[in-house]
Amino acid sequence: MGTVRFDNRNDLQSALAYLVPGDCLVLDSLDLFAGSGKDMLSVLAEIGERGADFVSLREGIDTRGGQGQSFFALCRALSNTELLARRRDGIERAKAEGRYKGRKPIAVDEDLFDSVVALWRGGQITAREAMARLDLKPNTFYRRIKEMEELKMKDYKKVEREIRDEIKEAAKQSRKDLSELKKQVKAEAKEIKKTADEKLELHDVEREMRHDRIRAEAEHHDAVRQMKKDVEAETKELKKLMENN
């Protein structure tokens, strides 16, 4: 790792192949890049992805300060924007000439893609290394990530809707069950009251019968005593008559 100054375009291209985090490329001018702005932005974005710094003396560009990541992020955004613009222009020309048939999706092993993206998100590998492992270009790599996130979001929303529907259905069923339970409780309470009233009425009848039996027994005892008195009186009277004769 270190600071290396380049003043030759060929040397610059060779250095990019061995760039490691912590290195700093110092150029006299941006003229050392290939002639197009597209190449310049692409290389600057790659330098940032590799964790290196960049200095251009003539233009006064120095990413070693706190704004370095912002500069590289801007380069990536501009590079992607230019690539998209060029692609759209090419598609429009092809459509106008009747040659555009659409692009066939690039086949990617989903498990491998997920594992490599997880390493990249975890900071274990750079985006460039992730693209190399998957054999994808930057626009395809980032598009696939976006598609993956959109798919996960759709799945999440679908699951969310299903859970919400299940909760609504469960709440509806609970209200229905509660209504049925209230009806059952009301019917059981009515039946219990009816049974209690019947038992109370039976108890009253039994009590009245018991009282009647007691009264009858008392009256019977009184009748027996009266008969006994009458018999004793008649016996006494008969005895008296016999003695007088």
C-alpha cells in the first residue's frame, strides 16, 4: 500500500489491475484516462470500490479528505446514468430500424447470487469481486439486486396481506363464536331458572303435604283421646246404674 504517481496511460491501466485498499493514485491530469468521459467515470468508481484514494493535481481532486466517499458515489451514479442513457439511445435506434427484439435474461444461479450478495453486503468482498464471481456487469449486478429486493418486498407484502386477512377472519369467527356462546349461556341460564323454580315449587308442595300430615296426625290423636274419654264416661255411667239396681 502507498502513494504512486503516474504520468503514462499504459502505466495507469497496469496499476489498476493491482490496486489494493489504502493505495492512492496520483495523476498530473485526467487526460491520462481513455478519451471518453464514460471510461473516466467507470475507472474512478472502480478505484472507490477497491478502497483506494485518488488525486488529480491539475484539477485539484483529492479524495483523501472526508468527502472522498461522496466523490466516488457521485462517479458511480454518473457512470450508471451514462450507461443507461447510452443503452436507451441504442434501443431506440434499434427499434426505429426494426432490429430490437429485447434482451434475453442472463441466467444466474440464485443460490450463488444470494451467497455472493450476502458477502458483499457484509463487507467481506467488494462489488467488483462480487461481479467477477457472478460473471456479471455492473448494470446487470445492481439490476438483479434491485429485482431481488423488489421480489422480497412483494413476498413480504403478500405475507402481510395474508396475515391481515387471517386476523380479520379469526376476529370474525371469534365474534361469531362469542355470539353463539352468549346464546348458549342465556339458554342454559333460562333452563337452570326453570329447574330451580320447579324444585322450589316441589319443595313447597312437599312442605304443605308434611304440614297436612302433621295436622292429620294431631287430629287423629285428639279424636282417640276424645273417644277414650267418652268410653270412660260411658263405662262409669254404666257402672253407676248397675250399682243402683
